[in-house]
Amino acid sequence: MPTVPTPTTTPSAADACQYLPSGQAAKPVDLPPTADVLQTGTVTFTMHLTAGDVAMTFDRAKAPCAVNSFASLVLQTYFDNTDCHRLVQGFVLQCGDPTATGTGGPGYSFADELTGSETYSRGTVAMANAGPNTNGSQFFIVLADSNLPPSYDVLGSVSPESMTVIDAIAAKGYDPNHPVTQQGGWPAWGAHIDSVTAS
């Protein structure tokens, strides 16, 4: 889940992306490629959710290693047939853990790519972490402008049209069959990821 670690300012050069084994993989995947990691341009991913399609445009220049990892996981169908496991109404929808427990990851981690000037406005897509340099596969979508500290790699943003899908999920509230805490709860409806595709 997004935490509030001490901000770190250790941007990674794309030619030095390192993906280090960490924990047990929630689903078996290969490590992302580290040769010729793209550092410029954008890439659009579409999450095909029960509630509808969500288009996300990622900026490689902001976090090339993180975008490279996400693209690798998409190619390996890591996110397919999983659930966005955490909703905090008015704050975030979190996805990317095939175990839907909030503890699952791809079996590797990688360093932060932060400048210290990151902001998290509505529609921002960013990496969730458990502290500095613990990025894996979990990511979150910001539901409303947030004052989070600059501690989470910014991947890009959800299109304004697609935010209506995210809003519809949030509007349904929490699943009563799962516990709800101050850290949020399971979305009641619409947050199953059938697949993620790139274009």
C-alpha cells in the first residue's frame, strides 16, 4: 500500500536500470530487459476492467525504469485476471498485486526515480511502495488532487474520459465481505482486470 517514507532523490539513469530479486513472485515472470531501455516518448496502456476500459499514458522520461518494468509485466500478462485490491475513497485505487493481499509483487524490486518535485493530481498513476527503492508491480491511481510527499515514481496519467470509469468504481464503495480500515478496503464492484494491453 502507499506508505509515507522519507522522500528520496535517487533518479536512475535508464542505462543503469537494475531489477533485483526480491521476495516470492506472485506470478512467475522474467526480469525486465535492461538493454536499450527507452528514455523518451510516451506509451499508452489500456486496462480492461469490469467497469470499462481505462487508458493510461505513461511518460518514459519521468521514470524510464519503472515504465520499462510495467511494459515487461504487461507483455508477460502479469496483470491479467487480477483485481485492484485497495480503494480509499477520495484518495486512490490500487492495483498490480495478483494475490490481492497488498503484499504481492513480481519477485524483483528496483530503485526510485524521483526528483523531489513529483506531484499527485487527480488521474496520476504512480508506483506504490513499502519505502525507498522498493518498487515492484503495485501501482495506484489518484482519485482527487493529493498532497502526498514526492516519494512515489510517477508513471503517467489516466485520460479524463477514463477517469469516469475509475469514479464509477469508487462510487460503489467497499465490498462488505472484506474488512475496511483507515487504509481502505476492497472495491465493491468493477475493479477486476481482465487484461492490460499496450498501444
